[in-house]
Amino acid sequence: MIAIIDSGSSICKWIICDKNCNEIDSFNLPGINPTSNPPSVQYIESVPEKYKNNVEEAYFYGSGVNTPESKRIIKDNLCKHLNKLNKLEIKNDLLAACRAVSPDRESYVVILGTGTNACYFDGKNIGIKLPSLGYLFDDYGSGYHIGREIIKRYFYKNMDPVDVKLFEELYGSKRDNIINPLYETNNPNSKIAAYTKMLSQSSQKLRDEICTHTFDRFFRNKIKPIAHNTDLEINFIGSIAFHFKQELEDSCIRNGYKLGTVLKTPLNQLLKYHQTR
């Protein structure tokens, strides 16, 4: 059996295939990120028992997999729990996005989910990109960025009454009950990103203001330094890009770029990629 794995900070998606990469089963685990949330690698032990002795080949694409040490951590944990594993490739999630939305085609490729990353892709290899600095310094336009803006606007009294009421119905009103747990968790970026769900029920005004604020900063800080050819499409992978596609397209046009493919997850397209290799 073959496992194709795509892990973000919030969710880790698995497809189990036969030797020809025909899907047999799929399941999800909590997000695994060896850099921003090292304890999360423990979730690998939750792979269903029926696959622990049958998966012989695995392709792991993950966020936070950018250094030899982070790759070693993933390798050690996969080999520990997949007992028959004899072939393993570990790549970062940006390459997964490229292979999913732009195989054999030149474009700019972006991950826009809990976190964010972007690059120029020549159809085979990742070219120019900015270093990812993690959510403390980076992640413009991401779920973390949007969630942070929602929380700040509530406590800084920069919301209309209808949105204040909605926020309090969803999350309460006490600062300590909202803020303190975020400092105590292992994955504050994922917890903060969860606040983006509020925009599915909020006023259109709040949704527009926050999306304009975060997406325009994303284009200014993450795209403009690398996207020198404005004739190329920008392709997106991720839950934020998928759920805010219209607002993202508006920002794309406003900043002089062309929106290409937008997918929520790369996994099905990754499966097709591996079927042809």
C-alpha cells in the first residue's frame, strides 16, 4: 500500500492507495507541524491499525518541514508507526501545492490556510520564494492573520453592534477567557485561525474590511517581492483561499495580478500527480 499525506497546522489528510495509486481509503488526523508545534508528531501513532503493517511507501508533504531536523523528526515518527515502510519521501507543503495546481506549468503558487507561503514555480521546481518566518513574523492573509484581526477589532471596540453581539454569542466577552488560553496552548496560530468562522455569519462590512486589510498586506509583503511577471497566474491552495475566493480575487485584481486555480486541499490533485509518475 501507498500513503499520500498532506499535513497543515490544523489538519493532516491521508489517502491510502494500492500500488498503482488507486485510492482505497482516506482519513484525517490533527495537524502535524514539527516546527511550530513539535508535540503534534505524536498524532502519527493514531494511524488506523489496519494500515500500520501494510503501508510500504509514503509521500509526506507538510508545513514546517523545511530543515534537515524537521524532516528527521517526521521520518523517525513515520518509520516508528508504519512498520513495513521501505520507501519514504518528505517534502514541504509548498511543493505539494505546486504539484497539485501547476504540474508542468509555470505560475506563482500560494498556500493560504492557517498559515501562508508563496513561490514562483517553473513547472518542475520551486524557484524564487521568500523565507517563511512563521506566524510570529509572517503569515499575512492567513487564517491566523484574519482571526487576530477579528479578536483585536472586538477588544479595541472597532466593530459595529451587530458584529459585537455575534462575537459575544460565539466566544463570550471576557478577555481572560479568550486571550489567556491562546497563550497556554501549543498551537495558538490554529486556535486564532478558528475565529475566521465568524466571518461566515458577520456583517458584509466586517468581512470586506478584514479581508481587504489582510489580503492587501499579503500581496504587498509576500507576492510583490517575487511576482515580477504579472502575466502569470497566481494559483492558490488552502481553506482561506477557498472560502474567501471572491474577496481574494478582488484583492488580486486590485494589486494587478491574475487569479488562477483555487483549491481547498491539494490531496486529490496530488493523487493524480502520483498516478502519472
